[in-house]
Amino acid sequence: MDYKAKTTTGTKGDVVSHDKKQSWFYTDTVKGHFFHPQNFLDEDPDEGAFNAIGKVGSPACGDELRVWMRVDPVTERIMDFKWKTFGCGSAIASTSMTSVMVTEKGGMSLHDARKIKPQDIMARLGGLPARKFHCSVLCDKALRDAINDYYRRSNHVEKIVIESARIIDPVSKVTDKDIEEAVLEGARTLEEVQRKTKAGVGNKDVLPAIEELIRFYREKYFGAD
Amino acid sequence: MREIYLDHAATTPLDPRVLEVMLPYLGNVYGNPSSFHTKGKEAGDAILEAREVVANILGCRSDEIIFTSGGTESDNLAILGYARANASQGKHLVTTVFEHPAVLETIRHLEKKEGFEATYVPVDADGLVDPEAVLSAVREDTILVSVMMANNEIGTVQPIEEIGSLLRKWKMSRLLRDPATGGRKSTPIFHTDACQAAGALPLQIESLHVDMMTLNGPKIYGPKGVGVLYRKRGIKLQPLQFGGAQESGQRVGTENVAGIVGFARALEIAQEEMKKENERQTQLRDELISRVLKTIPKTRLNGHPTKRLPNNVNISFMDLEGEALLLYLDAEGIYASTGSACTSASLDPSHVILALGVPFEVAHGSMRFSLGRSTTYEDIDRVMDVLPSLVEKLRAISPVRVDEKYWKN
């Protein structure tokens, strides 16, 4: 990891509406997607309409996201992308935005879709409050889960990419990379890392492992206490 | 768009009658109450009078009233101040699992950093504390018991009088059993955080059997930045700050004169209007509760149906997340509050709702509507006009289905 790179955080504080007259917690784009979510699945999925599904999170950590995807087997482009989420305003908006990003302009190729980062989604949303960024932008993870599912179902096992990061908390799907990034962005204690990542919130069993990693990365980047 | 403010448990608007009595102290009467001249004495007299008013309402002596910057400071002063000054008597504290963070985190700090031990008494599924359970948590080395009078999230009213009198009996029996130790010891003393209760419940110290009590201005249509700690005479506190002699040296620093004057007036009005407002708000509360539970499927009331503050409605809407519902309501001009993790700075769901023994999803989907003096039947109608469809909309995009044992009666 390039730890000299500029860190990415959410927008400082809350966001002001475009007319600057009234502040709101989210940007106008977020608001638009929140009040009018795009591409959500409003009825039970029709078997055969989709050829891949993905899932991330659990209600215990506050957000659960499921996605249904239809990929064109010839072009490997995403033709349809539907979702359901149990989550806050920015979870709904960022998922809605991702669904637009992967289906617009004739559909994104799986190759490109795999490269979508939370930062890209946030950029399209015009920013998110800092404390919301890490915990609520989950759709890139669900998307990669669905891409792997597509390759599994279409017998292209060689194209499945196992995330190089190690999943530390299977419930929130927080990886060692997420924890590393949180430490680099200034989180020093378990509470601070949880504030950024939700690791171990609702899954207390993994707390010792998380604390060990925090110590490891603190020593790696900032020296022993 | 008409605004409907249903977040009175967070804070109340300043009563114009309170503002009126405060204004001179934000203007002409600017003296320092400690100054030895006419300008200072004007301000000093105002505090004296305010202290009398508060003492009268509580039925205590005026020197037992300490003005602070608010509920959080009063709780901190009561707990840190007492524990630190009386650590030689014992290092054990008793409280409940669902106190306000101003109490919980203060006690956790004492546990973590200052060598104290604490017992957290659980609450039942209705959000009530069992007085016997509090008593059985008390040990020989317990110096302080702190139980809130009414919960800030679910509004349940706790049996403070009963807990207070049980503690008194316990101390009495120790005195009879062992006059030597019993005569020397005054512990444990009993503190209650009455911030939420102050507008709705009687506050006479004598019948509550409390030794310390926290009150807060902005919950009773008073100004922000002012609160009270009632502290029974003879109770020793270690101050949290130093550098003056104000408030008998227990809480030093130049007084918030306008705030103190406003607090006294706000408490006066709250006590005068209590009976009328309690009756009115109880009807509105029950109307809102029954209409939500009847018209919107998969909902549950959090907290006891009747042993709750007249203004508190706390309902979990299954399968959805509270912040999203809060923001949809906000767009309709309806202001409420949620126990969801997403709106809290810690990203943890409400410890109060979890204490009732329900899973995370139920806490994430909880909404608190706290009514106030301005709330009318029309407001309830308006909420019921928009709420069902907003809930339906969020449920449509949610993949979660909460187990029916948590919402089916």
C-alpha cells in the first residue's frame, strides 16, 4: 500500500445545498438518489432475469446490501443491476449511484466494474460527510461479490478474483486493508477504527484480532509507543 | 411547509416568558455577581432569588442547589466529585445499563482510570428497573447508587422513591446491626438524573429519598448551558474545576446569570403547568402510539405502555433503518429522532433499546417522537398522513426481515 498517497476522507462536516441557503447533511446529488432511488428491486427477483448475485454487510452492523446482476455473456457487460438495502441515507444513495454507474452507457464491462472504488462512488455523489464515508459505501464490495458469482456460475473459475486483503470480520466484511487504511487516516484505538470501519460492531468475537492488527499497523507506520 | 417538532426530549424551545426574564441580564445588568458594588450586587441578588425559587420547588435549602452548565456537568460533578472525595469509604458504584452516557461514561472512566468497580443493574423487557435488583447490587463498599428518574430514549419512569427508601432502610439496618461502622458511614448515597423527568414529574426531594439530583435547563423550555445539581447538605464533593469561590467552591467560575435566572423561571412554569400538560400530552401520546401500532404493520412500542413520560413515543419499525426514515420525515417537515447507529457519532445502535433484549435490527429501526407544549392533534394527524407510506417505501428497498417474535403480540 502506498502510504505516502494523499488520504481520502469524506467531505469535512456536513454538506451545503447548491443554493447555499440551507445546509443539509448530504449533497443535492445524494439527496436526489436518496429520495428517488434508482434501480432498486421492488419485487421478488425473477429467476432467470439475473445471472449473478452479491451480498455484503448484515443488519447487525447497520447496513445490509444485496445486489442482482445480469451480465451479457458475449460482451461481459453489465446489462442490469438491481439492489435492496437496509441502510441509512448515504447507504441508499451510494448504492443507487453505483447501479447507475455500472449500467449507464451500454453497461460497464466486468473488468472495469471490478476496479470501482468507494472513492469513485463518493466523487460521483459530490462528497459524503466524513463519518459516513467508510461505513456506508458498500456497493463496490457487493459488486465484486456479484462479479465472482457470475464467473462461478458461468464456469470461469479462473476469472474469480479472491480479494487479496484478508477478511477480518466476516459480518461487516472489513479486511486487514480497511483497518490499515483507518490507522493511516489517524485512527489509533479500537473505538476510532470502529468509527471508521464498523469492524467488529455486532461481532464481538473478532475484536482481539482487530486490536492486534491496530497495534501492528501503528507500530509499522508510527513506531512503538 | 408547517414544521412539526417532535424532538422535545432532545431539547425544547425557549419559553418566551423565560426569555423575557432573562433579557435584562443579557443587557443592562451585566455586573459580575462576585463584585462588591451595586452593579455586581444586582446580578448577585438575581442568582440568590433564582436559587430560592429552585429550592422552594425541590423542597430543599437554597445552599443545596449548585448551578452548573447543564445535565452533563451535573452528572459528572455528582459522580466524579463524590467518588473522588469519598474513595476512602469504598470504591464500588451501582448504576443501570441504560443510563444516559453522562452517567455511564463517567462511571466507566472511574472504572478504567481510577480503580473503581461498578455494577450495572439490568432492566426488564419493558425498560423498568427492579428496586430489589438495585438493592441486591449494593455491597458494603458501595458508595454511590445512580438511577435515572425517566429514561431519555424510551421515557420509562423508574421507581426512584422505592429505590431511595430501600437504600435508606438498608443503611438503617446496618446502623442497628453494627452501630460502630454504621454510625460512621453515610454511604451509599443515592443520585438520580432527572433531566427528562423535570417537566413531568414532581421533584420534592423529601418524598424521592434522593441525596443528589441532576436537572437541565433546555429540557424544560429553559435556556441551554445551564443546569442544577441538588446536593444534600453535608455531602462532600471534590470540585471538577478550581479558581474561585462561586457555588460554595463546588462549581467555580463566573456565574451564567441570565441562564440561572431563566432556569428558575422555566422550572417554575414547568411545575405550574405540569398537571394540565401531562393530561394533554398523555392523550396525544396514546393517540399516536395506538394509531401507529394499528395502521402500520410490523411495529413495536419500546418501553412500558403506561409507566412512561407523557411526551414519549418510541416505536421500532421492523425491516428499515431509522436514519433513512428520519430524513424522509425531515423532508416532510417532521422532526424526530432515532436509535439507529447511523446517526450516532459512535456508529453504535442505541444501548437503551438493546437493553430491552432485542436484536440490533430493532434498535436500528427505532424512532422517538417526543411531544411538547406546542404539539396538537393536527400534528398527530399530519404524522399519520405521511408515516405509513414512508415506512412502506423503505421496506420495499430493504432485504431484511426481522423475526416476528420481536414485533408480534
